[in-house]
Amino acid sequence: MIQVRDVSKTFKLSRQQKREMGSHFRGETVEAVAGVSFDCQPGRVFGLLGPNGAGKTTTLRMIATTLRPTSGAISVAGHDVTREPEAVRATLGFLTGSTQLYDRLSVNELVRYYADLHGVPSGLYRQRREQIFAALEMESYADRRIAKLSTGMRQKVSIARTMIHDPDVLVLDEATAGLDVIASRTIIQLIRQARDRGKTVLFSTHRMGEVELLCDDLALMHQGRLLFNGTYAEFSASMQSPTLEDEFIRRIEAVGA
Amino acid sequence: MKVIATVFRKEMLDTLRDRRAIIFMIVVPMLLFPMLFQVMISVSKRNAAKVQAKELRVVVIDQGNASRFVEMLRERGDVDVVTSVPRDSIAGLIQSDSLDGAFLFSSSFDDDVAEMKPGRVDFYFKSADETGIVRDRLQETLDRYEKEILDERFSRLELDQSIVEPVRVESHNVASMEERVGTRVGGLLPYMFILFCFLGSMYPAIDLGAGEKERGTLETLLTAPVNRFHILLGKFGVVVVSGLLSAAMSIAGLFVSFKRSPDLPPEFMNLIVRVLGWDTILLLMSLLVPLTIFFAGVLLSVSLTARSFKEAQSLISPLNIALILPAAMGLMPGVQLTLGNAWIPVMNVSLATKEIIAGTISPTELSVVYVSLIVLAVASLWGSAWWFGRESTIFRS
């Protein structure tokens, strides 16, 4: 369960950053997220959609406690992100494009490292490792160094790293970005399995096909604000364009870039 | 504690698998001194041998005087005495290395000497540096010649030679060998220790801070349910161990180069071993540990601020210069540890090390050095923890 209540995030700009924003920029701060609220329920996949720069990653980072909200409140599995950040991280599996892996470690070493950081006991670790490595077909390169892996292999290792402590809440930011259809499908299946086991899944993507395949609930984000928040069924019922992608573009253009 | 150990183990493994880190931390400090020694010894040996063996071409213009001196020069066997060179071309010929030296005796030389007056001789040579090996070789004959004249005068006057020695000084230096070594070699050792502690910790500090940020692995690490301070402590441990390892390697390298150079007398080697006993090394290490923690704090803070490995390198380079100056204070003669300068970081370690080796350190000053270092180490640890906790440090873009 993730509860996001009226959350905003403002970044104060340094003098250099202001200069880098160009001559048209006025002001001291940038508001990346403005008064956003939504709930992600256990046993459901929540899709967070939006164009680049909409504030998705900032929102996800606040949920993962790496950024603090400027105002508002977020709770993950009943723990407040500002008051109990470690408890939040213990129940969370977080993956974004900026969570990379150590090139000089082997796949086994890396997954073991994160299991140790999460305090997973040895016996349980071996059992979960078996399951995850089998599901993602990772066994053949388990002792290979990360530096020698392809993009698809790396992403699978990232997923394994995210799930090794069996988190109740999964936050996956563009988990299938850069992957071929086969690798993507494996990950989609894994997300479905997690949902079926009662996990809360927050999923952000640019691939509309995946939204149709996976999402039970949906939020559309643009310029730091939510344009839509509801179930997938409600969204499709209110569609004025023939496809999801067209509807997505229509709603964003209606607000103005 | 378990988390710190987990982070430490992983960071150490990661660092040891990095070839660049190994070169910086182990190979360079270990090989630098043996190589430097080897080059220095072989170059100076080759030059000295060349100059020593060379036959010297020397002009003597005696105008019928000082025949004994010419005889003495010829007796040497390594001097080619030339007499037929015009007087005004002498300086030019020596300048252009066609001649090695010249002696010009005044026309009244023999008469002056006979009258017990000083006889004038002009000695020409070329010695741009201070070593003046050619000059020394010729001066030796001149001295012997002068001694002969002096002996002859004493006997003619029936005087005892001791009258020109009104005071006979017998020197007794009570400074122990340790003290003498302490002030000479003692200045160099802390300089090396401090420099390599810094250089050795520099690379892992950059890699574990800016390097992780640049590669995007830091955010992954921060999603783990562990206290950021514990992560930082794990990283600190690796940086400190690397610095100390580097310093230890440089000392090992120095020992090896001492052992391998055949010209060093065995007594000197024994002395070095005696001066650098285990108790001294432990005492020195106890100073280096807090100093390296201080370095690690500063380096990690700078490294975490930087956006990339490259930026971190350019931010850290000026620190090298800021470090060399106080570290080099130990090399300066006459600068001693006082209650005042014992508070100045780096400089205090440099001076205290020198005194520890010499065995002249006072407990009061040593305690001040410890207090100063521990305060700094704690402050740098605390400062970097605060810095690491800031959002704008981690996500600076």
C-alpha cells in the first residue's frame, strides 16, 4: 500500500543552476511535483504515466525516501517516508533508470550484497535466489561480472536485486526500457506474479502496450500535476480518442505544453 | 556494525578489482623509491667514474719557478702537463673544455717563497656545480706542494709545527645515532608517510564517491534499508585502509631499495632497522590513522560533491599542494615540534614523526598532537556525514 497525499517537491536553484536554465527563466526555485495525491493498493498494479520531465521520477524518489517531500505526506506499507525512512526502504523494491549496478561484481556477488544489506538470512537468500534466477533465466551468467552483461541481462539482474528481499511494495520506473520483446515479457510476467501474490506494484512506463497489459489503476502526470487518477476501466470509458496513445497525447495537449 | 562490515567488504573487493586503484595504491608507492634510488645511484656513479678516470690536461706556466710542483703533477700519472699555451687563451680553452685547469706562477714565485713571503699562483678551473671533482683532484697536489714548502720553512727556522696549532679541538658529539638519523632521514619519512597516505586514499575516495554517482550505483545503494552514516563508515574504512596500505608499501619499497643498494654500509642498514623498530612503527601508525581519517573525510566530501570522476579529480588536485607545504616542514632543518605548532594538522605529524624516530618526543607535545588529530578526524567524519545526508549533494546536477 502506498498513500501519497498532496505532495509537492520544490528544488532551490543555485546561482549556477539558474544560469544554466537560460535567460528566459525567472525565479529561485523549480516546482517538480505540485500537490499530487494517489493510492496504490495491494494486489493491484498502478501505472504512473507522463511525458519526460513530468515529475514521475521525482515522485518515485520521494516514495523511495531518496528525496524528501517539501510538503504533503507519503506512507508506504504504513510507514511515513520522513519519519521512518529505513522502515519504508525495508518494505520497498525500487528500480529506476538511475539505479545502476556495480560493474566489477559478479551477478551472484551483487544480488548477495543487496540481500545482506536488507538483512536476508542465508537460508532464505538461497531459496529466493533459486526462484528469481530460474524465473528470469539468469543461472547461465550468475558468476559473470556485470560489466560483461548485455542491457537485457543487466536489467534482469536489477530486477533480481529489487526483489531479493521479497518486498511488499515494488516501485518500477521504466523497468522494460531498452529491452527486447522477450526480455520485456519475462519482466511483465514477473510483475503479474508479484501482483497475484498480493504485492503493491507502482509502475511507470512509456509503452502504452504495457499499460493495457498490466495496469489496474492509472495516473497521468504532466508538469508536476495529475491530469487523471482512477482505474484503468474508468480511463478507457472516458476516452475520446481511438487508442490509449492518442488519448494520452490528447489529454496532455489539452493542458498545453 | 554488520552493515558497516558488509559495505566495507564489498567496497574493498570492488576497489581491489580495479586495476587503476591497485596501481595507485600499491604498485606506485612500492616501486617509486627503489626506482628513484636505482636511477640516482647509477647516474651519480657513472658521472663520478667518468670524471675520476679522465686524464686531466693541465697548463702550467711557471716562468722558471716551482719546478717541484710540476714534478709532483707529473708523478700523479693522470695529469698531462702542457706548457706551451699562450697566457691569454687559457680561460677560453678551459671554458670550452679543451683544458681542465691551469696554474700560473708569478715570475717572482721562487724568490718570494725563499724570502718566506707568500708566492702567488693563479689556479684556473671550471666548476659550475658544487661538486668540483676536477678542482678537488688538482687542489690536492697544490696542497701537498704547499705542505712541503711549509715543512721546509719550519725546519729552516728550527720550529716545532705545533706552534701553528694554538688550540687543539677534540669533538665529542653526544647525540645518539638515533637522533642524528632522526634529524636527517627522519624528515623524509613522515613526508613520504603523509604524502602516500593522501595519495593512496585519494583514488578510492574519488571512486567510491563521484565514481559511484557517475555510474548511477549510489542511488541503488541508498535504496537499501540502512543508515546512510553506516554506508559512509564502510566507505571511510576502505579509504583509510587504502591510505595506510599505500604508506606501508612505500616504506617497504624504501627498505627494499636500501637493502639492494650495495654502497650502503651494513651498519647503516642495521641502524635503520633499529630506529624503525616495531614500537616506533606502531607509534607512527597511531598518528597516521587519525590523520588518514581526516583525509578520508575531506576527500569523500569533495568527491561526493562532484558530479563526475573527472570533476572530483580537478577539485582534489589543489588539495595536494595545500598538503605538501605543511608536510615538508619536517624536511626543514631547525623546525621543531612546539606546543604551538603541535596543533597544526599535517605539520604536527611531520614534526612528531621526526622526533619519535630521534627518540626526543615529549609526552606533552605528543598528547597535543593526538588531541588535535582526533578532534580533526571526528570533525571530518561528522562533516562528511552531514554532507552525505544532504539531498543537494547526492542529486547535484
